[in-house]
Amino acid sequence: MILTDREIKNSIASGLISISPQPPADAYASTTVDLTLDPTLRLFKEQAPGLATAVDPGMPNYKATELLKKITDPLQIPESGWDLPPRHLVLGWTRERLELPPHGRLAARVEGKSSLARVGLAVHVTAPTIHAGFKGTIQLEIINHGHLPIRLRPGLAVCQLVFEQTLGMPDKSYEGQFLGQQAT
């Protein structure tokens, strides 16, 4: 069951959802709430000509977070914005921190905004699920599928959350490698 704007606000008021800072009134649509872009991005390093490298997620002790710090560089988006070139992937975060206590029986999905998608901007590759028990900012896999650069600005309403009620409480809270993540 998807929560309406009224139920999202009620769940925030009762502590079943925590979004900090709290979204303004105009961030809510009938069944979503917008989140904004943090000024920190991570840009993938350019590969040297002749260098053949492959990511091997099947390797023992593979940790995506550790690998990403080695193959990306941080960028602080200036207030004037930064242009994401066509066919490029960058990592970003929401400015807002989300908490979904496991007893709240809620999970969420991060989705793009149609107004941005229509010019080619996507905010996740295949990772929309925000599990019950999650705490942290949401990392976004931002891709420009369009033909023109897209200007990203700090505070841009870049994505929206859809909250769903779970059937029962999970046996365990989210314990994955992205628990507590924040822009770095």
C-alpha cells in the first residue's frame, strides 16, 4: 500500500518516518515527497589509454563503498551549478537524511522526477529500494541519458520518495554496507 501525502506527513509527525531537514509544504505531491541534491558529487576518474580494468563484484570481500572511493573524485557543486555531460554517470546524495525505523513497517522507493527524466536525467540505475531500518542520506546514481548537458545545482529537487507499508515487521533491520551513508 502506497502512502498518500497526508499519511506521509502523519508518519513524520508520529516518528515512523524521519526526514531531516523536514521538506517544505511544496515538496509534497499526492503520493510522494521531493528530496533535494546535496552539493557533493563523486565523479568517476578517466581511464588511461591502454589500461584495461574491470570491476569484479564476485571477488571475495568486495565492498562497493571502498572501490568507489578509489575510482572517483569528489566535486563540490558551486551555487552557480555544474553541467553533467551527456552519457555520464556521477554519484550524488540527497541533502536530506532519512530514517525508517523497522517498527514503523515502512519502506520507500527513490524515483526520478518526470520533469527531469524528460530531458534525460535519471537518479538510479537499479537501486530504488530504501529498506525498513535504513538511516542515512540516499545515494543517487545520476545519469544524463540526454543529448545536452544538464545543470545540477545544490538544493535541486532531484528525486522523490514513494513510501510503502510492509506486510509485518522485518525480522532484522537493514544492515547493509550503505547504512548510515552520507555525502563524502
